[in-house]
Amino acid sequence: MKNLGRRILLLIAAALVCCPLLGCEMLGLTPPKKNPVSDRIEFDQEYYDSLEGIEKIQYERSLINDSVHPDLFYNGQTFGILYSPENDINDWQPEDLTGDRLNDAIHEMNQYVQDRLNIKLIYLDKADKADDLIAIDDKTYSVVADDYKTVGWLAADGLLRDWESMPNMDLDAPWWNQSAREAVQVAGKSYLMVGAANVQEVRVTYCVYFNKTLVEKYRSVIPNLYELVDNGEWTLDKFIELSRIGYIDLNGNQEEDFYDQYGLAAQTTSYAVPFLYSCGETTTARDENGLPYIKMNNEKMVSLAEKVYDLIYGHPASYPTRDWSTHSDIFSQGRAMFMYGTFGHALLGYFSEMQDTYGFLPYPKWDETQENYYTITDPSGSAFGIMLNVSDTEMTGAVLEVMNARAWKHVQPALYESALKGRKADTADDARMIDLINKGVVYDFGYVFGGPGELLSKMMTHKTKDYFSQYHSRIRNWEHNLEEVVDMILESEG
């Protein structure tokens, strides 16, 4: 956090310099006499230093504003968004203020966008109809919000616009995920974006939980975990080492079973996948023409698979399970030091009856030389696509930019608070961890379109660490599928 105040001021200055000045006469619009909403505030170092946790995060964000011209004014036009109710934690359009911070933040976001741009937002929970509406050239809806694999396939079918050519957008802004921008990018064109308004993305982001009460009992051999993260020492090897502490045969039957205490409650399928990404790898890279290819044939991938296998199966202190609830049941009952899952475990009440206090950590890095912590989201994570037949690109860019900037300032902090609700110990550190984890979310062409991104899940489920045999048995099919998707996208561009 050193010199953070100065960095914030530099960000604000850069945002002001880059702000596009779009004269209203160019837009053919009649602006209101005064912009209905003004966000701009001055940085107050003393006040900033008095804050911690979510309040500090929200204050930092309040200092950075979108670059959409304040005089854009759309005379009450409607703007339609298709969404999938199965892939959103909250309704996109809560009707009332209820006192629930997340509900009210989404409600306020919608109202802000409508007031700021003088539009009316309309939502339809029929994202699966996007292709049908485009086929009949129905221009009621401009944007689709659905799980990112579905949005990726809409792109492959040639039904989405390139984000890089959209006006009124700053895709380099912090409310847009840069990795998602590149994930379904072909030859420099981006067809999928994840922004702060994609609330589901946070819910299904993978993280590591730890039981603070148990950790305190083993304080003589377990260091401060937040300091490990801050010092860059939270590595896969360190996770393996610490997860081997704390096994107790609680029921005294001299065998490891559900009722014992463990260092790690380990789910072996989907929750194993993020280790590939947290260790700085992806399944694909891009050639000189911007086309993706598979890049998984290396010794690091072999070592990584062996280490993940060792974490899950290599010691009695780990309790492996294939199902979706056993690991979280053990953890919520206070009988595991660590578990890995998603923020959804905290948000959806999996730990509501837990007596112990828990905390959040990122998935571990490969080693201390790796600069950042990374993670991924479950494929049900939400993403935006811009429909091919959108009627007004100027308005579409402005709405998406203002909406996601506002969500970044208010909705995401409300979501962080929901994940912390009821856990009173060290919430400032945990709020910081949640933000760090969310900033490290990466996307990958080979995961959006299945196949190679799921290899660790297949290996851990079938209890094998023979990476090369698994890789070579699948690579030909992966390459065929990848080539087919890329060809579909290139052909759709004409």
C-alpha cells in the first residue's frame, strides 16, 4: 500500500487526460442544463488513512471516474439487456430498496445509469434467445449477459460484435477484466468482456478458505497467513506443507473418515482446475497473427500435476472427495484447517451455522518468483457480449461503461461485504484478500471452450499423476476443436 495516495492521484490525472471530449452537437442530442449526477471528489489523505477494509477499497474506487462525457443524453430511449436467471446471484433489476446492501447497490446502479444517460433500462431473462432475436433482426436488446462459455459460443457463431471497435468505452479501465478481454480474442478482436456488473463472476471465483480458530490452535507451527500472502510466500509448496498439519482421529476408530479432523478438505474435480492458473499457466497462447494455440507440453505442467496430486492424495491429513458438499461440510463443522472452493460458499450460506471464524486466501502461486496471485471463475461465471445487430453503438458503449464503472465502485464492495457477513475477526484483512483474489481472475481460450482447461480435474478425479499420458491421449482432439472454433470466428467476420 506504499505511496498509494500518489498512485491514486496519478490514475485520476490519467483518466482526466484520456477523457474523450464528445461535443453534444456531434451527437445530435439536447443535453440537460446540468448533469444529474456528479461523482468527482478530491483525495483526502487523512481520511484515507483512517479507513480500512471495504471502506478503504470503496474510497479508493470513488476517486476514479469513467471517461464517458457528462453531457451524453439519450432522451429517454430504452436499452435492453438479455440475461440468464440461472447464472446470476441477484436479479438484475431489484424492484425495491430492501436494506440488503447488495440488493440496494444493484438497484442504485440501475437508477444511476438511467439518470446519468437519460435512458430506461429493460431486462429480459431470456439470454438463450439471443441467437433467435439476432436471426430476426430484433433490435430491442443490445447486450447479452450469460455464462462465459455460452457467450463464447455466441462469438464462435458470429453473433457478437468486436468490443475493440466500440465507442465511448475505456477497456483498459479497472472495471473491465483484461484477461477476459483477451480470452476470446482472435486476430486482435475481442468478443467477450467481464465487467464489475457481472456479479455472478465474483460469486463463482475460486479461493482458499482457512479456519482461523483451528489455525490459532496451531500457531506455533503455522505462520500468519496474511503475511505469507503479502510477502509473496504463499506458494503451492507452502500450501502442501501447512495442509499436513492438524490431523486427529476424533472418533478413535484408527481410520481416516468423515468424522476426523483434517488439514485440508480437498474436492478433486472442478476445484482442482484453478491450480493450473494460480501457478501462472494457461492452456493456450497466441501466435504472431493473434491466433490461439495449445501450449501445455512442458516440464512445469508435469511438476504441477504431481504437486496437486500430492496435495490431495499424498498425506492422511488431506481428505479427498469427488462430491460437491462433503469438503464444505467438514470445513463448516470446524474439522478442517483449509478448504478450497468459491466465494459462493460464503455468499450462499454454506457456513451460516459454522461456530468457528473463517478467512480468505488466494489459490497459491507456483513459487516466490511469480509476481502475482491468479485464479479463475467457474464456467457459470457471467460475461457480456454485444449483439451483432445492435442499433446504436454509441449508446451501447456509454451504457456499458457507466454501468460497470458504477458497479465497480458500489456493487462489488457490497458483494465483498456479503461474503464477510457474520465473520467479525480480521475483516479488514479478509476484505483485502477478496479484492486481491478478484483482481487476479484470469480467463483462457482453452477453458472457455472446454477441453484442455479441464485436464487437472480429469486427472485428480481418476487419481492419476501421469501427466504426459493424459496429455498425449487428448492433444489431437483438443487441437482439432480449437482449430474448428477459430475457423468459425474467422469465417463469421467474412
